[in-house]
Amino acid sequence: MTSRIAHIASNTFREAVRDRVLYNLIVFALLMSAAAVVVGQISIDIERLVVINLGLTAVSLFGMVIAIFIGIGLVSKEIERRTLYTVLSRPVRRWEFIVGKFFGLAGTLAVNTFFMAIGVFVALLYVSHHFQQQDRWVLVALYFIILQFLILTALTLFFSSFSSPLLSAVFAFSLFVIGSFAEDLRGFAGMTHGATRWLATGAAYLVPNFSALNVITSVAHSQPVSGQLVLDNSAYALVYTAMAICGAVLVFEHRNLK
Amino acid sequence: MSRSQRVTVIFSVFLASSLIASVLLLRRVDQVRTGATLEEVLYISSPQALRRLSLGYNGLLADIYWTRAVQYYGNKHHDGARRFDLLAPLLEITTVLDPQLLVAYEYGANFLAPKPPNGAGMPDRAIALEEFGILNNPDAWQLYYNVGFIHYMELKNYAGAAEAFARGAQRPNAHPFLAMLAGKMAEHAGDRQMARMMWSTSYQTTKDINVRANAAAHLRALQVDEDVTNLEALNARYQQQTGRFPSSFSELEAAGLLRGTPLDPLGQSYKLMPDGRVELRTPDDFPFIEKGMPFDYTPPPSPKILPSD
């Protein structure tokens, strides 16, 4: 079972690399170099802040785009090319296919993030001339970004298990936007009464809370991230990801592929 | 040349020509739309709306707005502008997007408070900006110092300045100067000694070369004002004794009123005028002076700030 999942995951990773997904690293490298060199000349005293804010925002946004645009094709492309039937005619269960696809894309994003993280730290070294102890919080922010990718990848996979690529992209992107407002949503829910309150609170807890996983601005100011938040966010991301993958598996198991 | 190569060459030439033509046309369009400068537009003026629209990437957006504020102020200041309409909104957006961006409060107040052309002439907005900073960063003593500084220099509100310095002095890790300034304020409010102490504090506590150069220019101006006041007083005394003004500083020396030829802070001798006034040889090098200027002197639109030592 594990080897079958690993096999599907490695194929997904290879396919993403073949699709030149990692080319985004070139754009990222150019962006970081430009930021590191130019900002000092056009602004005042924010070189380090810009490198961290821009670097982490770019890591996050590039990864989101990859997660959504690769994720939406993970199932539909296999159906379109009819390669899915070849895979499923072998002793591969449908849930193994979904889980393998998830790990393949998650791995692609992790590798992509790893190289981008190197770029962020090189730019940081260029503007600060040395690393500081508080730079370790940038690693925590990067870890949280990877947790966001896991959730978004699982959600995209869930949508792509029953919907067209275009609609899956719309759903996933909408959930990303709504998830960024998750805390506001909870605030709105608190202002309502009766059944509306229950519904609004339910919706607020159902959408992924991406805002809790975004500590970019605070780490840019060298503010520490508590160990408790790291633990809680990790647990939340894993549970939410598992939930979305379970949903994808359930839908895909009962989908008529004929 | 093969057919494929010919197509490549032809389309490459077309591509390059189109690129050049589009740039030239855009420059022409810019000339036609002279009044339509994008600089004077704030597409979204609500800081709260922008914060929400940033989808959590508010830190980067704040950096962009801060850079925009710096560029806006820099361009206006360079042109000797009297109006800085967008400066306060840009700074307010920046600080709402990232309330911990201390640099925006520190420099932003320096851009907002002074009278044009050195700043926007909005000391009240500058104080409001700093108070918002204090609300979000209560332990940043520099913000209290800036509030006191604006009260003192721009509003001549010495009680307000003393109160701000006293508030700042209570914060942990506050600079010892704050307590001293709060104490001295009651005693020396409004005099040149106090102003010198304030600018010296700015000079010593800042890490930025521009702020230091500005403080140095103010300290030089205070020195000139004091020198000119003292020298003109000596000339008046000489006139009382001799019935005429001295024609050179050596006459003052000979009369025992002065020791040596007085030099301005940049090392040039002062000019002694026939009517007893004292003037600087290069007043352009001393922005912010109140004395020592020729009668017909017009300061340059943008003050000449020399680099600090």
C-alpha cells in the first residue's frame, strides 16, 4: 500500500517538474535580487523588512498558484488522457490514488518552498551582512506557509474529485480568500443572533483559517512565534488536510468513471 | 537562408520595432496627458479596506505604501512644493497596514510637521500619527520624543512637550535624555539653549544620516543666530563708546570687546556691515537661520542640507 502511494506521489512530482513548474524559481530569484538591490535606494530603513515581507509573500502566492493550478488537473487530466483507467486497472485503490496525488503535489510544493527559502535567506544575508538570532522566526513563517499549502492542496484535490478544472480553481481560490477573512467571519458571527448566529459561526469554523497561519508581518518585525501556536497550527492544518482528503476520497470512491 | 530562418529574422525585427514604437507612443501619450499624474491619486483611501483587501499580506503592502510616501515627499520636497496633500493619507495607510512599522512614524512625523517647503506643515496630523504609533508600540520611547519635539518646535506648546517627554521617560529602556528634557522644559521653555538640547538629542539618538544632517543644520543655524546676536550687541556697544560702528572685527579686538576673528560654524568669517549688522558669507549653506541674512536674501526653494560630520 505504502509503495503504491509513494509510486503515485513520485510520478506526480516528476510530472510537475516535467511541466516546468519549478521555472517559477527563476522569477522568484529575479524578484528577490531586485528587491534586495533596489529597495535600499528608493525607500528608507526597510531593506530587511522588504526582503522578508516580499520573500515570504512571494513564496506563499507562488505556492498557492501552483497548488491550485496543478491541483485542479490532478484528477481531471488523468481522466481526460484516460491514464486513470490504466492506473486503476492495476491493484491500486481509488483512495491510494488520491492520497498519492496529494503527497506528490505537496512534495513538489515543499521542494519549491525549500529553494525559495534559500533565496530569501541569501537576500537577507545580502542586506543585513550577517544572520541574526531572530531570523529563525522566518523559518517558522515558512513552515506555516507549507501548512497552508497542505490545506489548499487537499481542498483543490477535493474539488477536482467531482468538479471541472475551472470550477475547482474558482472554488479553491474563493476558499483561500474567505479563509483569509476567517477571523472577521467569526467577528461577524458574534454580532448576529439566533439561527443566523449558529449558521454564521458554523460557516466561520468550516472554512480554513488561513489568517492564523500567516505570521509574515510579525516575523518581519522579529516578533517571536509561540511554541504553542506552532503546535496548535500544525495540529489544525493536519486535521483540516485529513478532513479534505477524506472528503476527496469519499467523493472519488463513489464517482462513476465510465 | 532557409524559410524558417527568414521568418525568424522578419518577426524578430517586427517584435523589436513594435517594442520601440510602443515605448515612443507611450511617451507621446504622457506628454498629451500632462495633468494626469498618477502620483496624485489614491485609488483606495480607506486604510481599513486596504488592510482587508491585502488578504493577510499587509506587511508587504505597508512597505509599498511607505516607499510611495518616501517617494512622494522626496519629489515634492525636491520641487520646493508648498502642498503635500497625499502625504498624511499615505502615512496613515502605511501605519494601519503595519502598526509596528516604527520607521514610518519616526520619519513620517518629520515629513509632516515642519512648515513648507521643509515639510507638509501639518503638525497636528504628525502628532496624531505618532499617538497612533504609541498606541500600538507603547514601549518605543522615540515616538514620545517625536511628539514632544513637534509640540516644542512647531506648535510652541511647551506644556505639551513636557508632558510627552515625561510620558516617554516612564517607559522601560527610555533614553535618559527624555527625563532631562522633561525637567528642563519648565525652566528653559522657548529659549535657544533648550532648542539646542533638543536638536542635539536628535543628532545623537538617530542612526539615519539624513536625520543627522538635518539636526546638524539646525544646530549650525542656532549657532549662527547666537553668534550674530552677540556680535551685533558688541557692535552696538562699540558704537556707544566711539559714536560709530566698527569697520572691521580687528577694531572690536583693539577695543577689547572681542578676541580673534569670529568664524561661522563652517569656518568662514562673518561679514561686518557698515550699519552694524552681521551677515553670513554663504547664507545658502545655513538653512533655518533667523539672523545673519542680507536684506534682499531669498532662500533657495529647497533647503541645502550639508552632510553631517
